Amino acid sequence: MNSDFTISSYLVSRLQEVGIKHLFGVPGDYVLDFLDEVIASPIKWVGTCNELNAGYAADGYARMNGAGAAVVTYGVGGLSILNAVAGAFAEQVPMIVISGAPASTRRASGAMVHHLISHYDMQLDIYKKITVDSAILTDPDTAPDVIDRIIKNCIFRKLPVYLEIPADLAKAPCRKPGDLRMFKTVTSNPDSLKECLTEVADRINNAENPLIIAGVELLRQNLGKETLYLVESTEIPFVTMLASKSILPELHPQFAGIYQGGWSRESVRKQVEDSDCLISLGVWITDLDTGMFSINLENRKMISAGDGKVSVGNHSYSGIQLQHFINFLLPLIKPRDLKNSHPHEMAPRKGTFVPEKATILTATRLYECINSSLEDDMVMLSEPGDAFCAAPEFHIEESDNFIVQSYYCSIGFCTPAALGVSLARPDKRPFILTGDGAFQMTAQEISTIIREKRPAILLVINNDGYLIERVLHEDGPYNDIQMWNYSKLSEVFAGGDFVIGKRVTTEEELDEALKIAAAAKDKLVIIEAVLPNRDYSAGLQRLGNAYRGKK
């Protein structure tokens, strides 16, 4: 071919085109030729401690950047990252997984090469179940088209994809990149949209107490600005859910709070469930977002838009994109009287934490202190466990400053995800709130955060084991873990003066440690917060009661 491009350089150029500036992963012999091309490009290689962490980092990166990517070798690497890819698929995060593979000549002969499990297509077969598109590159002539298709499906569908490159094709010549044509027109059925909007607008305009529930699909489709404009133009109050927390700014005067069914603050629950017109935008009815399905919403009062359709009571309209629904609905809604448009009770504002002298730290006071310490340049990552049970009460003033994996709930997600967040948004500082059990899953990625000199705050809640399991079920020895000296991890990872470690047991010590963390903006600050045994948030108590069937 009359081209200086290889399959590897072609793929690297396409990754750059969709805004990927960092690649996470672990090297292996089947992928080394591709990695040479990465190192020669403007894309920065970020080697992680293992492939699972690379996947979590790429997930965090994608949530802030619009797309992320990870590179692994065949078999041991491709299967190690699998859990992170499954989480991205469940939570609709656009991640590109690139795997090296045995040479195509080995595949053709059926040779028993290292990292092979049973047959050469097994890894592809597995990935087809947890990605929106997967492929093996087999021909330099068709490889560019396959690469383009895979990447576009990732970006448009907001889901992970998988691309496998045999080692002997990584440097194979191919044609140079043409126009990627990323500007795909997303269409809605015009007749269905028109009829739907007429019915919806009539319902909203005749309602006395309409309310918007802003769901996670708005976050995944980057529709925060459009939704905020709808809220402000129509003067309709809104709530969010745990998964969509901070899709709209919580400082907004029309914000009523977080709705989680029976777990909600009473004023929030009452306003939502008493509304005569609920406009549900991109809401996922998951167990944790609904307080273990304790919602009490009447279908006849509901307008539900998302996943390509709109339901109005018992009427259903298909072929309607959420973006079109929001944008075309706006001019049909009559603005409401300002004095009657705000929540019945404003969401609580962030207060000032005043530590009690010589007082042992409790979970309640821990979360109060954290809430008062959050700043607009921080991205809070709340780990599954007591951390994300307490998270609804945190006051996040700016949109997009909160990340939680509240549907897939893979513990250990947040620490490596913070690495991706910090590289995607260097203007933001991750605040990682994790339990000791979750942290021990992926603690080694602290070393990469140190190597990359990414400032962050890591607060490890030391409550001696898997606390959420202790609350959900009668306790057993399977919930016990080895006690670590978390505040001294900087010595293990050779962090030097880049890392500050603090161990706190009292309110005064926690308050002082968070003030040090806030001031040391160019450091990694590790705070080990020691809590009394079996002490936890009111949110986890509600979860435990609901899980065990108690009222």
C-alpha cells in the first residue's frame, strides 16, 4: 500500500481523534508492537498495577472525558479486565478495550500457545456479551473499516467495545485515515414525537405541582445543560437520584433533594409522591436508586422519557430520543409563577463543622465533616458500601462533581477510577471516599497515582472489615480482613514528600486533617479515619432494614 500507516498507527490516530490522550493498561508480549506505536505518539501511556485497575481507570477517565481506553494482552490480561468492562456496560460508560492476541499464523495452525484457554475465539465470544461491538482484526485491507465501526459504536452508543489485534498484524501496512464522520444524525420518529409532545405539554401545563426527576441517562448522554435550561425556563422544581446526583447543581434554588423512595427525606418524598405530574427524564429504576423499590409513584401521573421511548400514563411512544424530547418540549411549556415553582422545602445547605473537643469520631460526624470540607474543584468518588449510603446527604454544589457506581456496585472501583478522573480533568482533584475492605481490593493503584504525581484526597474509613455485609446479614468471619496501617502507605509506595498520611480517631483530628488536605492541593493526602466497631451511617441502616425486610 502507498501509505505510511500501519494498523497500530491507524488505531492510535483514531483514538486521538475522539479525544483520548491517555491509555491505561499492562504490557504483554502479544501487545508490545502496538505499545511501541503508542509511545511514539502524543498519547500518554499510563501503566497500571494490573488490568482490572486499568479498566477502572479507563472508566473514570471516560466519565469525565467522553471516552476512555485500556490496553491488555491476550488471555490473562483480557480476562483480568473483564469485571471493569462489565461494570462499564451495566452503567453505560464508553470504554475501548484493545487486546493483543497470538499471531494469526498460530491461530490458523491451532498451536497451543501461552495464555490460550481452549480455543482462539473464546475471549472474543466472552466480550460479545458485555460490549456493544467486538471484533478481531484479520485483514489489513478491512482493518480500518472495522476500527472505525468499533470506535463510532462506542461513542454513539455510550457503551464499551472490544478490539483484538493479532501480534503479526500490529505493524501490517494499511490505508491512511480518512474522514471519521463522527457527526452522526440521531433521529426521532417525527409523527410520534409530535403527538407525544402535544400530550405531554398539555399534561404539564394543566398540572398544579409538576416536578422533574433527573435520572442517570441525562448524565450518560451529556444532557445536563439542556435539562438545566428546561428547569430554569419552565420554573419546575427537580430532584435527582443517587446515580444522577449532581447532574444538575445542588445549589440551585429549584433543587428539592435526592429521591430514593422511602429512604428520602420526608419533605422530598412527599413532594415527589404527591406531585400531580412527574416528569421522569432518563431514570433507571434500580434497587439502590429507589430505596430497595420503596417508591410510591402512580403511573397515571407519570411522564417517563428515556431509552428511546416516552410513556405518558398508559400511552407509549417509541422512536423518540431523550435529547429531542427535552429540546422540543421546552417551547411548548408555559413558565410557572416563580413564587409557586420552588420546592416545598429547600434542600439543606452545607454547614460549618465544629469539632467537639476530645470526642471519639463517629460515622455521623465523619460524614458531616466531609460534607463541610467539599470544594468546587473536587470530584467526590464514593465507594460502594457505607460511603455511598451516606453520599445522598453530601452537598455537591457544582454539576459533574460526583461519581458513584451505584448500579453495578463493584467495590474497589473508586481508587483506580480516581487516577482516570485526575488525568481526564487535571483542573479537578479527586476526593476518594472508600471503606477499608473496598480499598484493599485495589490499593496498589495508589503507587500509579504517586508515580503520575496526581494530587488527590484519599479517605479510608477504617471500620475493620466488610461493614455493609455485616449490616445486611447476620455477621460471620467472612467479613473480617487484615488490619493495615493505612496512614503509613506512603512509606510502602515510596511517596516521599508528595504524600501526607494522617490517622484520625477524634473529631478534632479529622477536622485538622481535612484542613491540611485542602491546603496541600499539590499532594496526595491519605487520611485513615478510625471508627468505633460496627458504627455506620443512617443511610446504611436504612439499607440494612430494607434488605432484611424490616420497617
